[in-house]
Amino acid sequence: MQRRITALSITSLSLALPPNVHSPYYYDIVGNVSTSRFRPSTPAVTAGKLPSQRKGAGYSLLELIPRYPLMGGWNYTFTIGYDAPWGII
């Protein structure tokens, strides 16, 4: 009986970003990371308060699928960033 060894790989990344961020960017040395989906946070219902006092504004979600699956031991350098209103972070 032969045991099959399964390779561990990362096929996607889900990143929780602070509330109210916009215009996320992500790239590697070749260019844009292949596929993505950005889900912004829902706006807070308490207008007029400082961002640190707002309740109900959850995290934004950035989902990335790299150009190819990342295997254990591989080095893959990429950059992730976003724009945010002043004072929310």
C-alpha cells in the first residue's frame, strides 16, 4: 500500500482591512496579482461621531488569488496597500 503525499499550497488569501478604507492595491514584481475581490465595510449608522467612537463599522475584506498557487518553502514577494480617510487607523 502506497501513501500519497499531499502538497500543501496557498491558493488564496483573505485579508481583514480597517473599516472605511478604499482603493486597495496589490502587486508583485511582474505586475498586478491575478484575481481579487474587495468588500468594503458597511458605513456606521452613528453619523457625527469620531471614527473611534463609531459602532457597527466592521472590517473591509480583501480577497486575493495569487498568479499561481504558493507551495511550501517558496518565496513570493508582493505589496498590499490601501487609501484611508485621515485619522481612522
